[in-house]
Amino acid sequence: MYASDITAHIFNMFTGIVESIGIVSRLVQHDESSSGGGGTSLTISNCADVLVDANLGDSISINGTCLTVTEFSKDEFKVGVSPETLRRTNLGSLKEGSGVNLERAVSASTRMGGHFVQGHVDTIAVIAETRQDGNAITFRLQPRDKSVLRYIVEKGYVTLDGASLTVTAVDDEQGWWEIMMIAYTQEKVVMGNKKKGDDVNVEVDMVGKYVEKSVAAYFEGGNSSGGAMLEKMVGRLVEEKLKSVGK
């Protein structure tokens, strides 16, 4: 979500639990109608289950990108996608017939099965490698913007095409992380059918961003104990590293 897509979504949240895979049934570039907004308009079909309580102006996550419903019927809806959003997400590579992950914004009664997701794509990652492990698949991902790696931690969450997944390995130096997808999940999200070279939308866990900002503000605030705390943290990390090397 970017630029003109922002206003309607300030308070919307998602869980990263994909509700349905919809199909792009129509794609119109440079749609100047009110529903297209001058960008590309997408009509998503085969998604009646996410429209049972729909209203105009509702937010639906499409491949992890929060967008506004501008038209809808029983089993399809339309959204407009701004040029900036097309540049910053993989929605610009969609074609008629493409599958997309769908999730409605959370309500007061929604069960939080995943983690807090905003629908704001941080970057695009390329699938660098896939490995079969029994009926599971390990995906290795390399982000376009390497700075997001500081928010990717082993056993932490990352949102890929709107799906909340667990990080299984990270290599900051080589610039990649991995996730493992079980057979059940492969059938429920579009990434299950993606191959090496395909791209995915990435949203990192917002908690990491808030922690980073809070810690930075703490040390920049002139707190005299900040230096001592940082020294202890570094000392503990060095000690743990030396122990692991000695094993």
C-alpha cells in the first residue's frame, strides 16, 4: 500500500492467515474511472467467501498489499492500484488468470492465528532456491532491499505475499533467509506453486521496527546508563560467540 492507497487503511490490520486464493479475472492498465483511480484496476474473482460481509471501501489484502474495494458482487470485487504500489510490489507482474492471496482486515471477533500485519509491503524478494524436504519445501529468499534483513530473525515472523510464515534460517552476510512450507500451507497460498526466480511481496514484523526505534531513541537521548548497558550487551554476545567457537 502506498500513496493514494493510504487514506482508507490507516487503522486496518491483518493476521497473515490467508483466507482464500482469488483469481485475477480482469486487469485494466491506466484505468481512469473512479474505481481505477488512474492506475491499474484489478478484478478478483472466485472469492465469494471473503465478500460475505463486504462493503464498499472495505480493505482486503491482495498478496499482502492493503487495497480498497471499489466495486463488488457476490463472488468478485474490484480494486484500483496506484502506479507507486505497482512499482513497489509484485502486483505489477500480475496477469489475467494469476492467483492471489486474499485476507479481509481483522474485526473485533477475529482470532489472531498469525501475527500483526499492516499490509504495507517493505520490499520484493526473489526466490533464490527451493529444496524438497519430504512433503515440505524450503524456500530461500533474497530481498531487493537488503536493509530489511536486520528485522529478519530465526524463528521470527515474516509476511510473504500476505502469508505469515516462520523464518528457519538467516544469513545476513550473504543476504538471504529461508522459510519451510508444509504440504497443507502449499495448497492454501500462492507461494506454494512459485519457483526459483519468482518474486514475492515482503512485510517484516513491525515489532522489530518499533524496538529498533525505541532503542535508538534511548541511546540518543543522553541517558548516562545507556553506554554501560550497551557494553554489557556486547560483552555477553562476544562471550556467547567465543563459547560456540570453542565447541
